[in-house]
Amino acid sequence: MSGALPRLGVLHAPNAAANLRDLVLAGRDRCEVVLLVRRDVAAAEPDLVRLGQALATVVVIGDDVTHELAGLGLDGLVTFHDAELEACDAAVRELGLPGATEADQPWDKLVQRRLLNAAGVSTVRSAPVDSPAGLFEAAAEIGLPAVLKPRRGTASTDLGFLTGPADLEAEPGRRERWAGLVLEQMIQRAPHPSGRRWLADYVSVETVTHRGLHTHVAVFDKTPLAVAGGTGPSRHAVRETGDVLPAQLPPHVYDAVLATTSAALTALTVRDRVSHTELRVCADGVEVIEVNGRLGGEVAGMIGMMGGSDLVRAAFDVALGRRPELAAPTRPEVLVSLYVPFPERSGPVRSAVTRPQVRELPGVVRVDEVAQHGAARSDTAFHAVKVLLTAADADSAGHLVRSVATRVARLYEADGLGADPWLRQLTDDGDESDAEPDSARPVDATPDGAAPGTTGPDSAAPGTAAPDSAAPIGAGTRGDTV
């Protein structure tokens, strides 16, 4: 690359929200991408380093991130991986690069909740826990039901759902790790405000913030959560099962989601960053679940496929102090990324299912994952299949999601998918059948085997200037199109 281009460091590791291909395409003709890989990651993932070296500059670093980056002449620094957020923020602050937050450790769930409480954005109570005795003290302070979870956890594992005194008493005998936990008041569940029972009661918002101005690019609905049981760190693992674009929210709820997201980001002192905020929604109000200081893991590619901006590129821009060019998703279809979970995380896959069988399911435009017979379920992040679906509207999408999930359960009958409470929750709707909708039709999609969330080198829609407001780009009159 030309030496005239700015140098952008990317703290990278496997399972980040942006993969190597995303990073290289986002930096093309805009900056020199310098991949920063920890020594332990480089040792465990030599193929990642080799591929990275073929596509960009790779620097292997140790634990003193700020010191090792000081001599690289970087003009910006960013990460798409949860585990690197604190190191990235500390280096940005010490090196005087764009993107520093005034608040310290805002991605720590306890610190974050306290900042949100202090700003009047959240009413959820929380308390630190570092021992069994501390758990009982915290429960006396905040009450039950509550959720015990790591303050800096990933993949929603090592959770304990304490619905009453019996769960509280049993928790010390079931938990192996006690350091760095938080007990948080459980946010009460509610039906989706649209009344569509195939949608979960929470949403996510992708926001690009530049110089303190929050521009909400897209709001996603979700399909219902699945909870897998087990022992140790995996005994309670909450799994997201699907993203839906656009969100089907009534206007007043949609407006509340955007206002609450802006207020939360301001409370966390976010100034230059792409962020992913999750919020519980109901007809009576909105509550922040958590704010992630990086791009959402599955949503960027969906935004691009629906005509919106490349948010990896936007993250690069704000990390370099540039004003990003942003465009809203404009296509009229409903796009669903559906990942059907295994009810149990341990053990091998028992069913024999092929990619062609999955490709033949109704409404499928791309197949990202198919769990293979005999493989560990963790090989596909505990999903039986992960597919991209499209339908003409939300009602058609509901029929389609239930139909595909039901058929996948039949394909993986030997793995117990048919008895999964998640499937029963998803399909328990007397007003709609599992029949394939006539209105399902595909949008442009990548071939099977392409990197998830990408549509090719030239897939990003032409950018338009970001508006000087906290409103979503191109918000529709119904409040459900962005």
C-alpha cells in the first residue's frame, strides 16, 4: 500500500465480529491495515498469521500493548473482539488516538450498569460478587429473581439464573469460578410489542458515533433466545438464534429504543466508535441489556446486503478521526439470519445432514454452517445449521422461520432438536402455520462457503453523508424501516 495512506492498527483474534476478509476490504484504498495479534493467539493460530501476512501487515505483540504499539506510527486503533476492548481503549488513551472514552472500563458490566443508573438511563440494580458469601450479600441487596454472570464475559456463558431462594442456595455447589462476577436484577420478559410471537422481546441497535454524534444505522429484531444446560462454565449458556432486519416495532417503541440507545452511549462517554446495543422492549418501555463497544457479530453483512453501509469501514473511519459516509438499508424485504441451536452443547453430532439438504429448505439464500455427523457441536458454535432467509414482509418471514426451524429439527431428530423448548416457543402460534409462504423470495447472496456477512468486494452501497442528528438514517413513518 502507498505510504501516504494512514496506518490503522487492528487488534485481532479468531471469532471477532469482522474477519480478515472484512478487514482487508474495508481498508482498501483507505488505510494501511496493521493486524496486531497476541503471541498466544499467533502460536495457537499459525494459519491466521500466515493468511494475514499474505493480505496485510502483521505485528505479533505481547501483553504491554501500549508500549509495543508506540513505535509503529499508527494513526488509529480499533478492535472487533470483546476480549481486546480494554487493551484497545487503554492504548488509544495513552497514545492520544481518536476514540478514547472519558469513563474508565465502560464495558465492564458492573461499571456500565452503574454509569447507566447514574445517568438515569437504567433502573436495573446490580452488585459485585467474588465469593459464595458475596453472592448472598448481593442477593439481599438487589433481590430475586436475578442473573449471576461474569463482568467481562463473552458468548453469554457461565450464567446462573436465580429465580428464587432454592436457586440461590444451590448456586455455590454448582459454580466453579467466582472471580469478577456481577449479580444483576433480572429484566422481566414480555411479548414483542408487535404481537408477533416468533420475535423475541429484545432488539439490537448498530450505531456509528463520530465526535459524540450518535447515528443509528439499523435496528434488528431477534428470534427467541435458547438456553443450553450443562455443568461448569457451560451449565447455563444463552444463545442468540437469529437476527431480523428491519425491526418490526411500533413507532413509539422504536423512538424509545433510539432515544435510550443515544442516552446510554452518552452516559458511557462514547465519542468515536461503532457500537452494538441490546435493549429489552415491551409496550410499556425500554431497558438497556448491555452496550458492546464494538460492531455486532452477525449484523454488518446483513446491513450491506440490504443496501446499507459497510460498518467495518465506518469503524475504520471513526478510529482514524474521519467523518464516515453512511447509508441506511433500503431494500424492502425482510432478511433473517437464523441459527438453529443444539439443546445440549456437549457431545458429538448424531444426525447425518448434508449441505444440499439444507440448501433446499424454503427461503434459504445462503448456507453458512451445517453441523456434520460425528463432529463436536462446538465446531459450529453449537448450531445445527446457520442460514440466511428472505421474505417479502414480516408475516411471511414468521411463517418461513417456523417452517425452516421445524424442518431442521426433523433433520437433526437424533440430536433432540424436536424436543427443544426453544423450538416449541418459536412454533407455538395458533394464528400461523408452518407452511412455506408463497411470498418468500431471495435477495442477492454469496455462494455457499463465502465468508459469513460478506457480499463481495464491491457490495457496499454508495455512501451518503451522515446526518447531524441522533435519529436513524431514513427512518420511515412506521418507525420500522431504517
